[in-house]
Amino acid sequence: MPGTIWRALRPLLLMVLVVAVVFVLFSVGVAIGTNDKCGGSRLDNVNKEWNYFPPRWDCTTTFVNN
């Protein structure tokens, strides 16, 4: 019985793994390709935050009250 369940779930788990790897590679490509979006040329710019879904940089601003 356990072997039968494993054979039934293996294609589904493989598909989930492939989708996860493709999503990670796509996200890395977007992060590197748009790393200068918020005015900085480095990935560790403090004026942006990474949004995981959809993968993109969100620019953050700090307002100073006078």
C-alpha cells in the first residue's frame, strides 16, 4: 500500500518541485534585472523591499515630519 501511494504522488511532487525551481530562477532574474529600479545600483539599497509574489522591487520612502 505505501508503495502505491508513493507512485501516485511522485509525479505531483515532481511537478511542484519543478514549478518551485522555475519560480526561484525567474525571481532571481527579475531581482538582478531590475536592481536599479529605486535609484540604487546595488541589491542592498535601503530604499527598496523585495515583494515575493509577484516578484518585484517595491520602493520605500521615508517621510520626515517638520
